[in-house]
Amino acid sequence: MEKGYCVKCKAKRGMENTKQVAMKSRGTTKRFAMKGTCEKCNTGMYRILPAVGGPAKKAAPAKKVVKKVAKKAAPKKAVKKAAPKKAAKKPAKKGRK
């Protein structure tokens, strides 16, 4: 009997009525899984099987380690800041004070 994790029971349980299925994939390789039902609550269960016999992945080439030398920062040029504009004074209203 195949075992899997039941999401409803939140425990590892045995699977009944199991069959192997091929899942959809984006690429050329397919992933296989066991599909069945929980022995206690009859909820549908999946167990993804390890990839066996698939195309071997090529090892990535080793990257060269390049030591970076810190460059001396160039002095920054002084930037003149523009003076803030003064708000125009509104004329005082005549009449009540």
C-alpha cells in the first residue's frame, strides 16, 4: 500500500485505489505521481514520485572568481542650490481689523 499525506486529516495515511498518472508539464519531461484516496476519509490524494530515467542535467561550468579592486571615488563637484522663491505678499484688506 502506497502512503501519502492527507490534507484533510493532516497526517500520513495509506492510499487506496492507487494508480500511476503522468502529470502535465511545461517542458518535454513528464513527472509521475500516484493518485488515490485516503483510507480514512476518502479524500483524493497525490504523491509525486521521484524523477527516474529522465534526461540528466548538465553540470553548470565553474565560474571564474574575479577579485574586484575597489576604485577610489572621484571628488564630487559642488552643486549650487537655487534659493527658494519668496511668496508674494497679499495686499491687506481695508476695512475691519
